Amino acid sequence: MLSSWLRAVRIRFLLASVIAVFLGLVINWWQISTINVEFAALTLVGVVALHGSVDLLNDYWDYKRNIDTETRRTRFSGGTGVLPEGLLKPSEVYRAGVILLIIGASIGAYFVFERGITIAIILGFAVISIYFYSTRIVDSGLGEVFVAIKGAMIVLGTYFVQSSQITAEPVLAGIVSGILSSTVLFVNSFPDHDADKSHGRKTLVILLGRQKAAANAWIFPAAAYGIIVAAALLHVFPYISLVTFATVPVVIKFCRELKRKFDQVEGFIPVMKGFVSYSRATGILLVISFIADHFLTRVQ
């Protein structure tokens, strides 16, 4: 049973939100050399709960709409399979998704009391968009946009809880984090194209068409790297943040593979895995760059 629930919340994809939280924390620490550990722990629990909620509710609605029963599941696409396989009941998954949403919202409400209206705006966006993500948001073609904004909000919200202010660093870092997560969603939606389209979904891959989408996938990493370069040149990020370019060979390789294998299923699995690895590695390197610059600055 536990393994089914861990599968349902897509435990491997939670890392994206964890990295975003740590990015907000280390930027605050990089600036003022301190972290409120209690607030940091609460933030992490709240963000993980909200992330788990959107995944559970997504599984529920995709099953109810027969999307996950008509697509071939892989490790990275086609849902978790716990409902089509009968491992969990739809009502259980829905209730768990709502409970996690309430937990995340409750923690957010505490921070509204502590930090004010800014957190209320971020929380309101999170709760509404999470609940409607798998229906209205995805059906309107805004799935990738939502995920990008969600990633940015996690970084900015985490930073604001710590500092009670908004600066350029968490805003730009949040946009990078959001783009990295959106890239994974974009690529992982290729195998689900037919099932999604037949049931009214409008992913970016559907709107562009698989071939055109595959040819333009490079725009996502180009935007992320472009923001990092601009932020470093403007002295918003430390120059050492350019270490993130270590993942350029990886993303070039898999952008090429994407153009060749966009209409496959089995052959596409390494491509999805490659983009997940690229996204996580780039985010982790950005986190490490702020930590490294903090220590290097102190040594000097």
C-alpha cells in the first residue's frame, strides 16, 4: 500500500519543488547569512504537500476522463497507473489530494499571519491553480505556463517567508526554476499526445504539433541559460552561477534526440529521462553556486 501511495504522488518528481525551496533559502542565506530553520522546515512541508496534491488530483481526473486508460504508461509519462491497475480507489486518491491541499494551504495561512498579504496572493494562486490544474488549466493550453509560474512562486515565496521582502535575485532564480520544471512537463507530454488530444486537453505539444514542438524544444533551456547569463552580468547572480552551463552538452544531446524520436514511445523514454536529469542538475548547480559564492566571499 505504501509503495502505491509513493507512486501516486510521483515521489521522483517532488525533487523539483524541493530544489526550488532550497534555492529560495540559499539566496536568503547568501544575502544575510542566516536562515529561520523552523520557517524553512514548514515551508518545505507545505510545498511538498501542495506538489503531492496536484499530482494526486491529476491522476484522479485523468482516470475519470479515461485519459490514463488510453495511453501507454512509462516511468515519466502516462500517469502513475495506480488507478487503472486498481491499486488504489479513485475516491481515496481524490480525498488524499484534497487533504494534502488543505495541509499545504493551512501552512500557507500561518505564513499569511506571519508575513502578510504577499504570501496570501501566492497562496491564493497556488490553491486555485492546483485544484483546477487537471481540468480547466490544462484544457485551456496553460499547463506549461502554470508549472513555470508555480516554480517561480515557490522560490519567491520561500525567500519572502525568510526575508519579508522581494528582490531581483529570487524573482529571476524563480523564473529559471519554473522554466526547468516546465521543460520536463513539455517533453513528458509527447507520448501522451493522442490520448490528451482525444479528450480535450491542449498541451503545448498538441497546440504546436509534435514535429514543430520537437524542433523548438531548445527555446526552454535557451531561456533558462539566458536569464542566468544576464543575471550574472548584471551582478544579480554570482558569476559562479555560470557553472550551470555544465549541463549544456546534456541538453544539446537530448534536444537532438527529441527531434529524432518524438513520435516513438519506447525510444522516447531515454529522452524524457535525459531532460529530467538536465533539469534537476541545472537547478542543483544553481543552488550550489550561491552556497559556494557565500563561502568564497567570506574567505576573501
